[in-house]
Amino acid sequence: MNAPIKIDTSKIDTLQSDKPETPGYASATPGDLEITPRDRRFGRDQKQGRWWHGGDPVATAFYNALSVTFPMGEAFFVESVKAFRDGTPERLAGEIRAFVKQEVNHSREHIAFNRRVADAGYDVSRMEAHVKEALELTRDRPKIANLASTMALEHFTAILAQQLIANPRHLAGADRESADLWRWHALEEIEHKGVAYDTWLHATRDWSRWQRWKVKSLVMLIVTKEFTRKRAIGMLDLLRQDGLTGPKIWARLFWYAFGRPGMARKIFGAWLSYFLPGFHPWNHDDRHLIQLAESDYQDAVMPEAAG
């Protein structure tokens, strides 16, 4: 999450607008996009290994530290978007409803996943406390600032999701139930990646393009700093519980993020695109990855179903 910031909210005094349905902004969201909540459950009857990701403590820590943030973080996303749903065009209102359903399902599944992480012997209470502390800082902020943070973090999750599905190396060696969970989550993050952004465009439709760009760029820089710093702290906390500390483990974690498989390195260009004039998450239409993840999931479950 991110620290408090000051944002000029003087231009958003007409959010409950009676303007016609035609949005006062340009959205690149495909007209035929369907956001489909998929109510799936993973790993309920499974005892998850401590190093469930190919026996690699670094890879396991990378994903465990992300997962711990999701239940509370996604609840924050939902509330931030819902705060601006009144008066939205009918199509966007429907997308917000689907977004909420998807995020609620994600939270439920990561609560279950995080319980398995704890059952494997990890203490995640410090990481959960850090997330709670960050969320407490948002209580007195303008709602538009929370929406801007959500929009930035949703871009983060979308580009992580894109890489997760496009490059099988990221989940290679992970146990099947955990890999299926992460692919399912990723495909839905791609599917709803424009919802928070379109909600922002609607909420700031009376702002100048410069004001909109300035605020969203500042927020992204703050979010990036806090997101990467706190996830790194969480990963090192988990590794410390495995007795893995010191410069060598720091180097291994750095190599995992920036070398091979290099998630942080590979998303950098997509992260940078956020600052371009005219940016929209759907300027890059990657819906083929949704179909790919769906087919991979079916391929995984069909042999058992047929047996």
C-alpha cells in the first residue's frame, strides 16, 4: 500500500452527476469485453508443502509475500471503486459489479492459501500488521486519492498477471493447485484491468488532462516505492524463518526478481507505459492470455475428471 499524499480535490465536487450516459472521457476498454466471475476453489483438501514452489524457498517466499497482502488489499480496492460507482454509465456500472465479485472471490481464495502458508509453519502476522497499518493511513484521505492508489496497484497486478500467464517459467515446478490458483487469479486481473482506470476517468472527467496525469503519476511513484519495499521486507521475513539470511540470500532474491525468471525486470516496460500520455490499460489487448490460462486450467483438471 502507500503513504498518505496531498491531492487537490477541488475539481471533483460534482461526482454525483446528472450528465448523460455518454462518458466525458475516452476509454480504450474493448466494447465486446466480458468480465466473468469464476467461482473456483483451490487446495481445500491439500496439505501444502512449506516450499510449495518447486522446493525453492526464494520462489515460495516471492509468492507467499504477495498473497498475504491480497485479502485486505483487494477489500480496499473494492471500497475505493465502489465509492465512485454512483452516476457511472450503465456499462461501467456493470463492470464494477463484476469487478467486485471477482475481487471478493480472490480474497476468499487467498485467505485459504495464506492459511496453508501458516499451516506450513510460517508466521505471517508481521506482514498482515504492516498491511493493516498502511490501510489505517488511508482512512482520512480523500476518496479520490484511494481510487488513484487502487488504479496504480491494479496496473501492477495486471502486468504481473500478464507475465505470469505469458511466461510458464514463473510457475514451473509449483504444485498444481497453487499454480492453478495463481493462473485463475491472473486471468481475472487481466480481464478487469481497466475497471479502476475507467472509474478514475469518470470521477475526474472535469479535470484537465494535465491535472489527471500529474496526480496519477505521482501516486504511481509513491505506490511503486512502498509496494516494492514492503514486499521485499515480507520476503526477507519469510526467508529468515527458514534460516536464510545475509548477503547471499539477498543476492538470490535479487536474481530471482531481476535475473531468472526476472518478473521485476520483465514488467518494467509495462510499468513505464503508465506514464505515457494517452495511457489506458487496454491499449494493450492481451485477452488471448485469458483464453490461454482457461485452456491450461481445463487441461489440468480434465484428466482427473475423466478418471
